[in-house]
Amino acid sequence: MNTPNKLTVARMILVPFLVVFLLTGWGGEANRWICLAIFVAASVTDWFDGHLARKYNLITNFGKFMDPLADKLLVISALICMIESNLVAGWMVIIIVARELTVSILRAIAAADGKVIAASGGGKIKTISQMIAIIVLLLGANLNNNLLLQIGTIFILIATFFTLYSGIDYLYKNKDLFMNSK
């Protein structure tokens, strides 16, 4: 297992810790800051694993499948937990989850045909916009800052748009998989 893949696995390991701290008060007064630190650390691994994989030609099929899955687990877990805190609207999370499930199913269909669908540029923009929105919302909640919360809400709306756009783009670019699948 190469370093980029280890970073992907590390991101996945951080998800349950994020959920526990988002949904409990285990960290006491520092709980919200612990959540933010875990999410930022996990988000940073996303950049590093991709950078290292491309720079040192360490791209693997494991990474092509697991990196997007790790991103989905991180973002979806955070967003679902943030519904309970009224930081995001449920309808946005439903759109995001629906897109993620659709693209995952599309990847599974492609894999059955021996093809690998790697993350697209639109998918990467979607992930980055979601991560920025979550960071801004968590920071706004931590500081009890309405301006940051409003900015975070704008960012999550933008992220929802990019989520829809990239989902439609994946479906359009891979429509032949539906027509030719066995």
C-alpha cells in the first residue's frame, strides 16, 4: 500500500471520530474545535493523496475507487451530523447523497464492464466546494459568528449546485454504460 492510499485510509478512519465529536459533547468545551480540526485534517489528506499520486505516478485502481469513497464518507457524515445542529438544510444533504449514490452506482456498472471512472474536474470542484462550506459552517458555529454562518450557507448552496452539475456531467459522459450494460 503506497502513501497516497494510506492517506485515503487515514481519512476514512477519521470519519467515525468526526461523527462522535459532532454528535456528542465528549470533548467538553473544546468539542467543536476538535470537530473542526478533524475535518480540516481529513480534508487536507484529500489534497495530499492526490498530489502525491500524480507527482510520483502512484495512481492505483484502489486509489481511484477508495479516494472518492473516502471523500463521500467524510462529507456526507459531516453534513448529516450538521443537520441535527441546524447548520445545513436537509434538502441539500438529500441532493448531495443522491448524487453520490448515483455516481457510485455508475462506477459499479463501469467496473462490471472492466472500466474505471476516475474523479472528474467537476467532481473535484464539487468536493472542494463541499469541504470549504463545511469548514466555514463549523468555524461560524464555533465562533458563534452569524456572518460566517451566512457565508457558509452561501457556500453550501454553491456546493449543492456543483454537486448537481457534476452528477449530471457524470451521467451524460457515461450514458453509454446504461445503454450497453449487460
